[in-house]
Amino acid sequence: MTLEENKFEKVKKFTLNEKRVVEEIEKLFGQVERLTNPEEKRIVLNHIKILEKTLKKLNTEVGKTLGELTFSSPLVIEKKEKKEPKTPQIPKKDKEGIERTHFGTKGGKLFGLKEISPKGLENETIKKLKKKKEDEKKQKKTSIGTSEYSKIASAFFSKNSRKLLGQNSFKKMEESLLKANLNFTPVGYISIILLTTFLSCFVAGFLFLFFLFFNFGATMPIITRVTESIGVRFFKVVWMLFLIPLTTFLVMYVYPSLEKKSAGAKIETELPFATIHMAAISNSMINPIKIFEILVGTNEYPALEKEFTKMINEINLYGYDLVSALKNTGKNSPSKKLSELLNGLATTINSGGDLPKFFDKRSQTLLFDYRIQQQKQSKSAETTMDIYISLLIAAPMILMLLMMIMKISGLGVSMSVSMISMLIIFGIIVINVIFLTFLNLKKAS
């Protein structure tokens, strides 16, 4: 064996040793994450430092040996000829009149435009990507408009908002606002309430003046002048000046609590399946923080993703430990069940309990509750459907027939057929609006 061959063998040996040292360091780092005893951690970390020094020495030896190597003849690097980029040719029509194209400068298989167009799953994927981009653009435009309105409101009412925020009546609203994950600060949202109420006063004033002098009817002409005296008419429509601004204020005041209930319902729908996912991940004995990072990365739990992102930010940005971040997230969560899960997980980590067992038991309980809730909702939907059919299908038909019979028999109904039809249609619209509002409120609760 020549001198150069000995040096090559030496480099090979050093490289293999380096590989073994790196693998050993990786194993020790994995052990450090699972260790809870500080003394054991210190011993393992000292061993890692010794291995790092050994790795540096091996690197130095490899560098020296490579520097001593000489080559009998210089290496020749072959120059590759530059190839012209392949560009698609202009589609040409064949004898059958079908447009075909091929890629490349010479020859190649001819493909029809139908053959190279996306089909099936590819087409669906392209559509989903386009829809996602459009949704992002719409969301961006909405957020820009909302932030501009919030800036204007804060410029005029921020001082008054801070004073109101110190009162007990607005503390509950502030808590609901934070738990609902709305993109508003408490001061900014109260400023929006005040500005919207202020603008509604002008709307109320306009409607008051309009109805003071005009009537709005169902027959032509729709708008007619008032025939009664101004004093009598004033007392009939003056309620608009107070009711419209008051209703606007109350609706915006209650809105965060409704959003909180809605967010909590969405979280509790996703929670049983997310807990099963957590149980499967925790069996690999990885760091508990990684469990939440994996769930956020899947994008399968949009409601829970917001809560877990807040928790991860508390750890990475604000420097909280995992137990404190779990308790803070549980405290500010809109869902009572998620709060119980996170607090239980914090207690289990503190006491050194078995995480896979904890997640398994909790997932079984949550899945059982979810099934019971689904059964209740199914029975409630059946009852609601029966009420809807009775009120909006059978009742209007019976009422219209009764009114027609009363008109024909001359029992006091002086309205025309078109007036009766308009009245029934208007009643159906009002009942539908009330019904939809009731369903949304019930869903949020």
C-alpha cells in the first residue's frame, strides 16, 4: 500500500469516527429532553461537551490529512454544452381538426390540448388554490376596511372609551372580547360602539323626519303624504329617535358575548377529535410543546388553532414555561371543556403523570359527551322542523283561506285580494327572519 493510499484510509477512518460521534450526540440530546432530574441532565450535558471537543479534534485531523494529499495529474472538468431551453411550439391542427402540440425543438410525441389539460384531482386542486387566494384577498380587504373604521373611531372616542373601560359594566364585555378572538382592542371596540351609535342617531333623525311627513304603504303609490296633524304624528314616530340608537348600542355591546359562545361551540366540536390526535402523538414520547405545534401545522382544527397559536406564542415570544402557558390559555379560552383539558394537562405535567394515558381517558370522555350532544341536537332539529312546517307552510295557507272566506261572506274584511296576499307574504318573511335569528342564537349557545 502506497503513502497516498494510507492517507486515504486515514481520512476514511476519521470520517467514520466523526459519524459515530455525531450520532451519539444526537442520542444524548434526545435523552436530555426526557430527563427531569437536574443532576442527570448535568452529567449528560458534560458528556456532550466532551464529545464536541472530540469532534473538533477529528475535524482538524481530517483537514490536515487532506492538505497533505497530492494528485498525480490535475482534475479535468468537462464542459457541458449549453442546451437551448425547450419551448412549446404553437399548436397545430391535424387532419382530424384537433389542435395538437409537442414540447421540444425536434420530434417528440404529439399531445392534444384535451390530453394536457388538468383533469380530475389536479383540476380540483387548482380550483381550491384559486378559491383560497380569492378568500385571502377578500379577508385582506375586509380587515383593511375594519382597521380604517377602528382608527377613525379611536381618534374621536378613545378618551371616553378608556373611562368607560374602567367601569364594571364593561369589564364583562372586555373579557368576552378577548375570549372571542376578535381583532379589536377593548378601547378600540368601545370606540367603534360609540361611533356607530353616534352615526345611528343621524339615521334615526332622518327616519323620524321622513315618517313625520310621509306614510309608507303596501299599495300604489307606496309613499304618501300624512293627512293627520303634525302633533299627533310627532308622538307616533318620536320613539325612533331613542329606539334606533339604543338598539344599535345594545346589539354591539352583546355581540362579543355571542361571538364567544360561537367560538366555544366550534372548539368543542373539534376538541374530541383533536384530543384523539394528541393521544396518538404523545405515544411517541416527544416534548409536549411539539404536540401543539403538530396540530397547528395540520390546519385540520381552525378553531383550536387560534388557541394553540396563542399558547405557543406565550412560550416562544414571552418566555413563559409550558405549564404557565397552558394555564393562561385555559383561563382565556371561550370553551369550558378546553379550559379543563389544558388545566388538567398542566397538572399532569407538574406531577410527572402519564401523558398518553391522560389524553386517552380525556378523549373517551369528550367523545362520549360529543355523541350525546349530537343526539340532543338531532332531536331538537326534528322538533324545530315540525314547528317550522306548522308556522310557515300550513298556517299561512289556512289564514289566507279564512280571510278570503270572510271577505266573500262580508264578515268585516275590507282588504283586496292583492292586499291579503301582500300581508301573508310579509308575515312569512318576518317569521322567517325571526326563525333564522333564533336558530343562529341557539347554535351559538
